[in-house]
Amino acid sequence: MAQSLLLLSIGMIVASPTIVIGALYKNPNNPATTMEFNTTKPETNATQNSSGPVETLFFTDSQASWFGSILLLCQPVGSIASCFVQGYLGRRKSMLLVNLPLILGWYLLFRGESVEMLFTSAIISGLSIGFMEAPTLAYIGEVSEPRLRGTFTSILNTHVCIGHLLEFLIGCAVGQENWRTAMLISIIVPVLTILIIYQIPESPVWLLSKGRKQEALKSLCWLRGWVEEKAVAKEFQSFVKYNELSQRPITRVDKDNTMYKQVPTKAYINADGSGVIPAETVHPVKQSALLKMSDIFRPAFLRPLRLILLYMFFTHMSSLNAIRPYMIKTFGYLGLPIEPLRVTVMTASLQLAGGRGAGGGISAAFFYTGAFVASFTFLDLQHLLNWYGVFYFYGTMSAIGVVFIFFCLPETEGRTLAEIETYFAQHSFVTSRKFTRVQNRVLP
């Protein structure tokens, strides 16, 4: 319920520019155009002036394009930032705090007296939904039973669409001239979300990562229906074991198949004990948390990630938004005992490994960047190609997207994680879609 309301907020926020632009785009009540309308339609203006306050804010073509797109442009910043902040604050606290800027964003839309204030609201809201997505999906991935994780995440996705519908219904109910009232009504959702999230426990996986074992056990008992500790003992032990495995030193294999392992000491000693190894022969071990993340940029990780990022671009540009890509390689990194599911399930699982949550943030960032490009260029395409040209353009992009998916997205059904890992380690970006059967291969 709590996570559903958060994703409901995402849908409502993304839909809000449609209502605002519909009311302010080339608004005839703007002082700059009042003379023209007084000359052509004096009766209409008199009726509007006598019925109450007249909205004078006005969007030009450029302002409308930016207002409808800047929210999506700011989202990647919040998405990437959340990958680091949620590890420190926790999933529950992150989901609580993100509602405060959401409330501020809705209020600024309601009280906005200038175009600049409306843009400020869009920026705050964009950062908020970016920060919101990662902890929400991470929480679902960590508290759900493996057999239900995909189902829960898919159900959550529907709440984004419901949020779109709800915001449009509110805007339709209050009328275009009362769009500010629609923004005020929308504040109810984040306020209600705070009250509900306050009642749920923290993720047991995150609590274990912080060494709070007893709190993690109580949290798991609550999540499984206020059961006794013995009822979740087996599942809890699997969480403990996974947490211990995730704390192991990070290893990586270079092109020469040499295994490098993180050394926990603060200095490196020569084999004869004579002192620190010279700089030119230092073992390639990264101790800084930031430098550890350089593992993300290995070719074996970047190849599937590059495929996914381009796939996201094509899905947005071709209106194939219902389709989500597969984040295949990351499951091999995490050793998760589940088959690759849709990207939202992948993102939920990404956060289980300490340093690799950035992969989900980067993917989400490119996802919304594609949405920004599509939204920002819409009016220009309409003026350049007319309506029929726009539909032809998106139809062409749809065809390109289908071809891209068919030739470049490999089929993972019935394949083990070892086979998927080997495939991406040995193949380039555009190559055969067939997997090689790998036997007697154990993931690290």
C-alpha cells in the first residue's frame, strides 16, 4: 500500500504538466494578448472577468516544451543520487523524506505567480521522483518473497498508470480554469503516503547490512504477517547468509584471467617483508568506495548495459513504453536465485549489492533522458511535420524499435545465470542472439 502510493505520486507528477500546459499555453488572458482578444471577442472577456480571477500566466512554445520536459530531465539526477543516499539513510527513511519535496512541489504549482516559480516546482518534483524510485523498488525487492517479487513489482507499475489517470480525472473534474485547485488536491497523496509509510518497518536486508540483526528479525516477522520468530527462522537465516556473502571482498577478472582481490590492510608488504610495494608494481586494488565502483565500467558489464540504454531510448521514441528491458548481467553479479524479469524487478534487486546500485540509477537516468527528448521535441516535430508527419515519424521509430529488439536483445528464457554471464563476457554489442551452453561453471 505504501509503495503503491509512492508510485501513484510518480504518475500524478508526470501527468501534471499536461494540465498546467493545457491551461497556460498561449493563454488569451495574458496581458500581452489582451488587446487582441478585446478587439475580437469583447463579450468573452467580460464573462471571464465577471466570473472570478482571471489566469494571466502564459506559456510560449519554448516555455511549454521546457516545462513539459524539465521534470524528466531532472529525474536522472535524483535517481543517481538516491543510489548512494538510500544506503546511508535506509529504504524506509528515504521513502518518508522524499514526500516533503513532493508536497513543496505541489504547493508551488498551486501558489505559482510566475513562470519561474512553476519551473522551480517542476525541478523539485523531477528530483523527487528520481530519488523516490530506487528506494521504493529496492524495498519491494528486499521484503518480497522470491516467488512473488515479479508479481508485486508488476502490480506496482500499474499504479504509475493509475496516477496518470487520477491526475487527469482531477483536472477534468475541477475544469481547466481551476487547474490550481487540481494541484492543491494532489497534495493529499504525499501526505497520506507519509502517514502510511510511518507504520511499516525498515527493510530487514538493510538492517542486517548495518549489523542490527535483532531489529531485522522483528521486521521480517512483521512483514510476514506478525508471525512468531520460529516461523521465519529459515528465511531469516538465508538473509543472514546472503548478507555475509555480500560483505566478502570484491573480486574481478581482467582480460588475462588474473583474479584480483581486495586486500583489507592499509598497506601492502613485499613478499620478503621489506616494506611497501613500489608505485609501479602496486597491486590493482581499490580501497576507496568511489573507486570500487570502477568495476561497473568493465566491458563485461558495459555491453549489456549499453544494450539496455539504447533499448530504453528506442522504447521511448517508438511508443513501446509497455515493454521493459532485461538487466541480465547484474543477476550474475548478484547471484540472485531468480530468472531475469522486467527492468523494474531488476532495479529492485540491484540495490541488494552494496556498490552496484549505481547501475540501476544509471539505467533509470537514461530511461528518463529518452522521455525528456521525446517530450521536448514534440512541439517542434508538430510544427515541422504536422500531425500526420508526427505519427509517421513515431511509426517509423516503432518499426526500428521492433527490429532492434529482435536482433539485439537476446532470449534468456531457460538459460542459467552462468550462460548469460559467459555470453556477455564473450560477445560484442551487436552479435548472434544464441547462447552457448556452459557446463560445470559456477558463478563467483
